[in-house]
Amino acid sequence: MKKWLKIFLIVIISGIFLQGISLSSDYSLNIHFDRKPLEVSPPPVNVNGRVYVPLQPFFQKLGGSVFYDPSTGVFTVIYRGNYLKFDINKSTLYNITTQKKIRIKIPIYNDRYYIPIRAVMEFLDYRVGWIGEYSRVLVDSPIQHIPVINYNIIVPKNELQNYIGRSGVVSAENFEAQMKFLAEEGYKALSLKDIQNFIKGKNYYDKAVLITFDGGHISNYTYVYPILKKYRLKGVAFVETGSIGRSSSCVTWAQLKEMYDADILDVQSLTHNLYRFEEGYKILQARPQDIIKDLGISKQLIEALVENDVYALAYPYGLYNDAIITYAMEAGFKMAFTTKGENIKKNDNIMALRRNNIQHWMDLSHFKSILEKE
């Protein structure tokens, strides 16, 4: 008798719970995954104000592999490096990859098991939002890489002829078109602190880019500064401090401070005098003590005259080796950049971060491909 009473109560309780599971009669729930519509069949349902999706079709639609063991009541899902166990009986989700676990409700509706999309995807480090006006769930993946685009000199298009053979000289017209593209496509210009946090494991979800400028050319002030300000972007100027203010082609300390104070251009080091080429690359020829001294001078000058914290170095011509990394760290630098033409990923060597040199012949389609490559 007790056995039948127990079964009866389970059925009643289950029935009460399942009555709360229903498709809304006045709107259709829809999911956008990384800003694109994601159609799942059967469709999502509303459970007391929470959106649930069918477990197996949802992960299969995302490209995952799903296996169900009816003898244990466990769904196994392999998805983007995650090995997941959904235990129906224990109402738990366990990520074997990260060894993390949460409790979730996994109700059955029309012979399908459903999972709460927000709880599950946030557990997997996705960002989940809701637009009530459109009954839309927004799911955004954490970005896996950050492109770093690097410029040297920016001049008007009609002056490019004065720089024949120097592919790193970009026309102001092309530069503005590229910055306009970033702004219109919703890219966020990151800071160096953002890059540090990303490498350490912090998740970012919106399209992002780091914009850098090498050399301290006057075009940083005459073209870069107003264009970045126009499109509400920001960047980092790596300057060779030994050249600042020495000729009309170089920025002055006052201009650097103005751009830094406006929160448009951070100012960091491209060494003091090691950027020069004198019968070979000076950065590779100098004695260890001279390299450390040079880097220290550069750091101290910027901190004194721009009044900012200097902790990032751009290697001259992108040249470095293990010894130079050691010297940079001894001089107080916490991150450094090369010009290897690839994008930054989590856990990259923070003293050898890669950048993409933008050249004058690159059109917008090529520029876009740099931003999107993995």
C-alpha cells in the first residue's frame, strides 16, 4: 500500500510541475547564438518565466555530440572541449573537463528532456541576455582570440609617393576607413590592461581589437589622434624616447601627454635608442647592461613626462630572443609585443605577444580577414 501511495504522489507532483511547462500562447521564444538566429526543433518552452531548450537537439544544433544511457539516466555531451554529464535522476550537470558541477532541473516535456538555457550556458562561461520586447534569448560565446593591429606612419594619400618602398606607411584615407569599419561593426578597442586580463583567463564576449602605433611619428598627433577620437576608439603609442621632439617628423612630449590625458592614446616604450639600424639591428648588438639601461631610461622618461604607468614594450622591428625578454623583465616591463602577424590567444607568452602590421596595399576585405583569423 505504501509503495502505491508513493508512486501516486510522485505522479501527482510531476503532473503539477509539468503543468508549468508550456509554450507561450502570445509570442514565440527565439534564440540568437553569437548574434545569429538559432532554430531548435522542438522549440524552446517557458517554464515559470525561465526558458528551457530540448537538451539533445540544442547541443546537436551547436555542433556537439550527444549520447544517452537510459540505464543510468545520464546524457553525455561533448561540446567545444567540454565533456558534460547531465544526470536526470540527480538533477545535476557535471563538467568533467573543469571538474565543476551545478544542480539544475531537467524536466521532460512531450517525451523530450529540457534544460534551462541560462543556467547551463552561463555555467559554460557564455554570456546570456534577454530582450523581452522580442522574446529573444541572446547567447554570446567568449572570444577565443584578440587581433592586434599595428601601424607606423599615417600620411595623406597624395604623399605616399614620398615613401616608396615603405609598405608600413598607410594613407590617412585608408586608416580612417579602417577605423570607421571597426566602429560600425561594433569592435571595442581594448586597453593593455584588458589584454593582460584576457591572457590570464578573463572572458570577453564582444568583438575586440588592440590598436597600436610604433615609432612616435608626428602623424600620431595630426591624423591618428583626431580619427580615433572621431570614432570613439583608443590605442597605444609605442615611442622611441630618444627621438621625441628632435625633429618635425616626431611627436613632442606635450602632444603625447595631451593624447594620453584625453584617454585616446596610451604611451609605452619602443626603447630609448635601440630602434636604430647601424650596420645591423642595434637591439641585437648591444651589451646586456646597455639594453637594460636603455629600457630603464625609456621607462623613466615616459613616466616622468607623460605621467603614466609604463609596463609594456614593443621590440624594435619585432626582434627578440630569450635573453632580451629577460633584460626587459629586469627593466620592469610586464608585457611585450613582436610583429609576428598572428592574433593573441589565452595563455600566450605575455612577453612575446603577436601583432599584425597594417600595410598600405591592404583593402577592407584584407583588413577584415586579419581581424577574423584565428
